[in-house]
Amino acid sequence: MTDMSEEKMNCTIENQIHQYLFPSTYILVLLVGLPANAYSLYHAWLQLRARNELGIYLFNLTVSDLLYLASLPFWLQYFFQGDNWQYGELACKMFGFLLYENIYISIGFLCCISIDRYLAVVYPLRFTSLRTMKAAMLISAVVWLKELCMSVVFFSHNELSTDMLNHSVCFEHYPMKTWEWSVNYYRFFVGFLFPLGILSLSYFRVLRAVGKSAGTQTAQKTRIKNLVTSTIIIFLVCFSPYHVFLLVRTALERECSFTQKIFNSYHFSLLLTSLNCVADPMLYCFVSESAQRSIQQVAEACGHALCCCKCDGSYSTDSNEAAAPIDNAVGTSVVTLLHQTKTEI
């Protein structure tokens, strides 16, 4: 029986995009994102052990992504059941928070990383107090606290409603509720546009400083430029479409006819934000030359073990022989990575 506290939806929406595109994309994000973020978490832990403040931001970014990934199985069941939420109001609010607020937590830590790199490259001998473990932990706490405060707004309103098919619809209001307008304007201008300005300015200054640096090798300059460019592209691709449509919905959506027109485009832009969970570990771990060598060495070790298994049906001796040099190489690579983290940017 439907909870009497639920509000009736005003619009009946054709939601084929939920039924096909969302589940397939979320499954792909889970399959790729879980192992990638597990490696990223290990990579962040190594940086924390080395007392590198970037490890604090990377660790928090990865934890946010893993919490988001943990919510996806529940949303998959929601979509498979025809947008019919089965877990009640509190669970809807909790998993809705994990789904949507990961966007702004990720944006916050992307900005933290960009500012840290900006200070390291442009002002390597100044603002050292801002590039410490203690400062990074304090800033990270502020990022989390800001989003937890925003969750109070959602937890104070009903997020579970009922459509014309008597389905319990979670975290979706059509047309948008009036109380959401101010929240969405805050999200767009403070949560997205302002960080985008900081990110762009930081990386522009980093690129200019790298270009003027006579002591930086050409290969290192190329790696830094590729990293900077990739970060901007990922930020724009994952977050810009969603916030553009969010702003349009907030400003113009007042009736069902407009909702019908923008529904699929808005939800496709929301789907793009999920790719951030795959992009983050790719960007901040796998782009590193030493981390790439580590992954390549592990892959070669696995290939060698498989080859030996096919050749003689036994690989225990070969794997033992190969273990020492491979492990040493990986260890050397990790140490190199930790020493290069602050200058490789």
C-alpha cells in the first residue's frame, strides 16, 4: 500500500531512457569503476604513508566514488522494476543523496587537487602551510561538511512520490517543486560554475608556468599538459551538460509539456555524471608514468603465468621465479611515483 505521505506527481513521463540506457551504463560503470577505484584507493594509501597531502584529496575523492558505486545496485533494481522504489522514504533519501551529492563532492576535491597543483607549480616556495597533511584534512572535512549540510534540505522534504501507475518514484519531481529552485540555483552557481572558474584558472596558470620552465624536460611537459587538458575535458563532459539542463529546468519548467520535451535530454546528462567514477582513477592514477609501468608489469606477469600454464600445465615454479623481479620492479615504480607526485604535475 502506498504511503499516505507521498505526493502525487503532476506529470506522466515516457521514461524509456531509464529502462534501457541507465541500467546498461550503470552495470558498465560498476564493472569498470569498482576495480579502478580499488586500485585508486590503494594508490592514495601509498601517498598517505609517504605524507603526501595529495593523497588526502585522492583518498576522499575515491571514497566518494565508492559510496556512489555502492548505491548503484539499488538504482538498478529501481529501473528494472519500472521506476518503482521498494525500500521506503528514508532509503530513497539516503541513496538519492549518494547519487546526486557525489557530483559536488567530486567537484570539490577536483578543485582541491587543482589548487594544490597550482601552488606546487606556480608558487613552489610559498603557501607551504596550505600544502600540508593537516591543512588537506581540514579542507577535506569542509568539503564533506558542506554537502552534508545540503542533505538537510532534502531530508526535510518528501522525496518519494507516486505516479499515475501507482509506482513509488524516488528523487524525481515533475514538474520541479518550488522549494528546489533555490537549491538548484545554488548548485549551478556555487556548486558548478564557481569551481569551474577556479579549475580553469588554476590549470591555465599551470600550463603557462610549465611552458616557461626551462628546466622541465619535454616529455614531462607533455605529460603535464595532457593531464591538465584531460582534467578540463572530463570536468566539462561529466558535469557541464547536467548543470546546463538543471538550470534550464529550474528557470523554465512549470508544466508537463515542457517536462516531456526535456526529460530524455536531462536524464542523459545525468547519466554522464556517472562516468566521473571511471574517469577519476584513470586521471589521477593511471595517467602517471610510473603507475602505468606498474600496471604494465602486472599485466606482463599475468600474461607470462598464463603462457607458462599453457606450455607445461604447471606454473608454480615459473611464478615463483618471476615473483621477485616483478615485485621489486613494482615496488621501485611505486617509490618513484611517490617521489615524483609533487613535481610530476
